[in-house]
Amino acid sequence: MSEDNRTDSRNETGSEAGENLDFIRTFVTEDLAAGKNDGRIHTRFPPEPNGYLHIGHAKAILISYGIAQEFGGKFNLRFDDTNPEKEEVEYVDSIKEDLRWLGADWEDREFYASDYFDTLYEWAQHLIREGKAYVCSLSEADIRQYRGTVTEAGVNSPDRDRPAAESLDLLERMKAGEFDEGAYTLRARIDMAHSNMKMRDPLIYRIRKVPHHRTGDTWNLYPLYDYAHGQSDAIEGITHSLCTLEFEVNRPLYDWFIQNLPVPFEPHQTEFARLNLTYTVMSKRKLKKLVDEGVVAGWDDPRMPTISGLRRLGYTPESIRRFADRVGVAKRNSTVDLDLLKWCLREELNRTADRVMAVLRPLKVVITNYPEDQVEEIE
């Protein structure tokens, strides 16, 4: 049975009938039994430092870290910092604080996609030389128009057959800052008629003349997330690249880059259902809007579903870990009742919190009509 079809025999929670393992842990167990990856288990949490983490991220962290712990593996924290326009050091610091508070320990394995910018650039040149990438002069609007629709094939870019030598020269000039933003992009040369629109000559690099919080003004072009993500996994030797279900459509592109680049290792992506909570905004973009517009007092406002907000509200890391365990790991999206999160906190506090009763302002009462020597006992 191929890895892509291994879920066929699972029930809707992802586990085999009669087994307690969720479908990801079942995959890991099967891989270990088959001797894959030299018996290694290596996971990671790859946040983009463009906002604070929320309760949905907590579930993802605890899945990846938990699997590494249970199977004697390693866990990396890697910041996918490929978009300097939206990234800040404040977000990097807050993410690390939240992971430590949840109990996730990445030891000395703290990495950044920007650590690999030189390698990623060299691999982009490799794709051009192999005829699998080209520099395109279409605007972003034209690229969207040329891409087609889910029912109609896309149209090839006029630059799709640009000679490799010309694309290499243009890419180098893009890197040197010779062109304005939007003048050129680097695109993979895959299939403009592919049924998966992610495979229709996706962008690899775009020009952005924005200082990076780690590399400063070194770069004038930056890799796209879909290109940098899988290759960073490969460089770090990640065996199980775990992500939420909305990235399932990205997996063919993830695999295409891995198969067409001289990567040192071939990771495998597995998707699980993201956490959705009733009455709760779970979009980082929308949460940021609440902060930017002053609707809330900040990312750690107790009304926010961010990890820092829940911490201020009185939630404990144990209660959130308990909640993640109760929700479980599934392959089908669903919505969890917010009351379950609250119940997990109550359950934790019932076990750990001290209860003390005290009369802060006692009222003196004198009984004047009861005999001094009379005693009554009541059961």
C-alpha cells in the first residue's frame, strides 16, 4: 500500500478499528517497523513569524512534539521567515515563549528558513539549468489570469520557453536589485493544464526590496513559502512533515520540488484536521486586524484565542495539553465545542487548585434570649 493511500483502511478518526493509535502515530509505527528513515523520527513546528500563536497552533505543536517524544525522536522549531513585509522579531519572541510555556523543548534546534537562503537560491538555479524553471515577466494580475480555472486549463506564459542562460542572467540581476518589484518572478515549469492549480507553473521567487529581520538588505528577492518549506524540511532531515488539512492540495507540489532538486533527504508530508472552535475566530489574519484596529488591547488580550491571551485568562499549559488530547488527531475537519476547552480547564483546576473559604468582614451576632446553661445537639 502506498503512503498516499494508507488512510483507506482507517475509520473517520484516522485509526484502525480496535487500535488506540491515531492515524499519524500508526504511520510512524509502520515506518519504524519497515526500517524507514534509518529508524529516525524527526518532526518540526514551522510557524511564520507574522503574528502570535493561537489555540489551533497549540494543537499542531503538541502533535508534532508529542510524536517526537513518544517515539524517541527529535523536534525542531523552524521559523519560515520568507515574507519580510509581515514578519517581526516580536512575533519570533512570542512564539518561543508560547512553546516553552506549553512544555515543548526544541533543545538547540532552532532554525530559520533564512538560514538556507543561499542553498535555496542555488537550487533555483539548478531548476533553471534542468529546464524546470524560468524567469517570467508577467504581472501578478496576468499570472492569475493565465492560470485558468478549476474547469479550464491555464495558458502558457510567453516566457515559458525562455533559454536557461537568459533566465539565469535575469535571476542574478533580480538578486542584485536591478529590477523593480513585480518586474519579474521565477516560476517552476510544470504543467499549465494540471488538474491541481498549485501545479500550474507556481512562483518560486518574487522581487521584494524589503529589509529582512535577520538578513537585512542582503536579498532583493525572496522564495515563496511553498518552495522554501519542503526544502527546509529536507535540509533538516525531517522524517514526518505534519501540517493541517488545508495543505493537502499543496502536497503534490511539495513532492515535486523534493523529487526535482538535489536534496539530502526526502521527507513525507502528512495532513491532519485543523482545530475549529465554536464562537472563536481562528484566522491569524483576522486576529491581527482586531489588534491593528484597536478592537482588543493586544495579542494577549484575555478575549483573544491566542496562547498568550489564554494564559492571561487563567488557562494552564496542562489544561491545553489535556484539551489537545481530548480533541485527538483526525483526517476530517470538524468543529469542537468551546465548552470542551473550558471543561478541560475546570478538570485541571479541580485537581490542582487549592480551595480556601474565609470570612473577610465578619458580623458579630449576640443571642440574648437563649439560656446560658442549655445545650442542644442536632444530627
